Amino acid sequence: MVSCFLFPRSVRIRARLHSLRILLPSIFAVLLASCGANPPFDEEKWHEEVRSPDPASLYATHFRDGRFFNPWLPIEHGGFKRLLQWRFSSVEAYSEEEERFKPKVIPELPLQIQALVDAGNDFIVWVGHGTFLLRLNGQYWLTDPILTERALLPKRKTPPAISIDELNTLNLDINLIITHNHYDHLDKPSVKGLRNIQRVFVPLGLKGYMEKLGKRNVTEMDWWESLDLEDGTRLVCLPTQHWSMRIGQWRNRTLWASFLLVTPRKKVYIGGDSGYFIGYREIGRKYPGIDYALLPLTAYHPRWFMHYAHMNAEEVLDAFQDLGARFLVPTQWGTFRLGNEPIGYPALDLGRKVRDRKMDPSRVIILDLGQMEQLR
């Protein structure tokens, strides 16, 4: 046999590329075959499993060997094969209405905000995805700001209700809350671009990163930790059932969390990102009288892949009832298509489930982008 090294290097490279082109379909087919059919998923079994842990496990150690974890119910790691299985699995069929529906964009949000600021009224306004601007007890809070076009790769399907420049022009003294490090919650350009951030509150492990983005007065918080702030306001860091990862911060090296804002007149729960878990019942027990629960409703199809880290509409209603809150505000729908379902599907699905349960629809506030809810 004549050695390939007798041929010029360019010829050898072309030969290898040609061989690779021939082999790629076979490699691809093997990968798909290894994925196999979609795994079966038993909702009833999952509900039994997720409700079975001892509430004491919510207070257990959740950091070991350099990584955080959920001590009440370990996450199922399927690795790259499981991810491929999702990406090449069949997609659920959605109606034309479900494919087309999306939140409206209310115009002139900066003017509306300024009017309420001048009047001294407290409010919640949905900017998009998990980004909310709140005025509580005279203080301003911004959650998980993503005001740019992409969450690393996924491109937004609807615009943010306010831009970075418009927020800066309002000249509000803003407290910033980051719930975890995923790109759709911790957006580097948005954080760097916001000039009027006075204080930043993050879960464990994110202080150094926020300081590198030019933010000062950064406070890290652990689950169940509480901070007393001025004018009777208290911020509580609480658990969620999720995970963390971004480039340079590998899997579960930083914590994920939800937060509760407690003022003399109102309590607002900021749910971050989470699957359904026993923590909602415990949070409701320990902090009764929550007024508004901002709960994530996105990326829950296919259920066999998404069930651990994301809630479907049924589970969001269960979490709302567990918390004992007066009002539910669904978050994270309507911006990015992160799961199989269209961006507007979760809101339609939630509306159907509310009717099926014969719940009072006035307690479920499905906002449009830029829509303001004056606190009741």
C-alpha cells in the first residue's frame, strides 16, 4: 500500500475532507439511532415523586465539591445524548392560534412610568421575559434584565417594552436582582449598559462576575438568608429547583434562587426560574400573606426533557396555590422560544387551565409587554 504521506499536504487534506463528508451522514445516523424514540413520561408518577421529599431537605446542605445542588430531589443528568434526543425528537402539534399568539407591546412606557413615579404610586411593569420593573415602598427594583436582541443564541420574538437608554434617562435609583446565571436572566450587555444601579443582589458565586461588569455594592445571598433594608423593606433569598451554567462558570458553580420582597404594605415573590417542587408550600407556610407571585411559565415542552427545571401551566397554578398568594403574574412567556412550544402558547394554556379549575380569573394577571399593574 502506498502511504498517503507520499502525496502533497493539500491533496491529503482534500482526501480527508472528502472522507469526512462521506462519513458524516453515517455518524449522524448513528447519533440519531443512539437517541432513540422519545422516552415515556408519566405525569402522575412525576407528581408523586416531586411531592414526596421531606420539607427538612429544603434546609439541608446544598454545596459540595465545588458545586451547588438541590438536596431534596437530584437532577437527572442525561448529558449530550439526552440533549440530542430532544433536538431531534418530534415536535408537538400546535394550532394556528397557538403558533401566532403573542403579547401586545404597550407604547410609550417611559411616559407611563414617569407619571406613576410623579404620583408616588407603587407598580409592577412587565418589560419582557423575566424582566420586571417594580416600585415598592418608594424603592425601585429591576429583575433579571435582558434588554438586548439575543440570549446568547436564541433571538427574541418580541421587543423589550423599554430600552437600556430609556431606563437610564428615567434616572431612577434602581436595586437589581439577578436570580441565576443563565443567559436569558443574566445578560452581560444589559447589566453593563444600565447606569443607575445602586445595589445588586445575587445568589452565591456571582458577586465577582457582577463586579467585573462594573457594578458596585453587590451582595451575595444564600437560600433562606434575609436582609433588612431601609424603610422597613426586607429581601429574602429562597430556593428554586433549577441549575446554573454559562461560559466560564461551569455547571452548578454558582447558585440559583428566587427572592421575596417584603415591605410594610406588600409582599412580592420573584420566582426566577424553577420546576415545581415542595419549596413553594414551605415558602407559603413560612411567609404567609404574599400579594403577588411572579412565577415562570416557559419551555415546558417536551415534558420528558423539561419537567425538572420548568413548570407547565398546571404546576404554575399548583405553585401559586402553595404560596397562598393573592395574585399570579406569569413570567418568561412571550419573548424567546426556548422549548418546543410557541412563545404565546403558555399564556393560552394557563387561561384554559384557570377555566378548567374554575378559578377566579381576576387573580391571574396575564400582562402585555409594557403593561403596568398598580399594586392593589
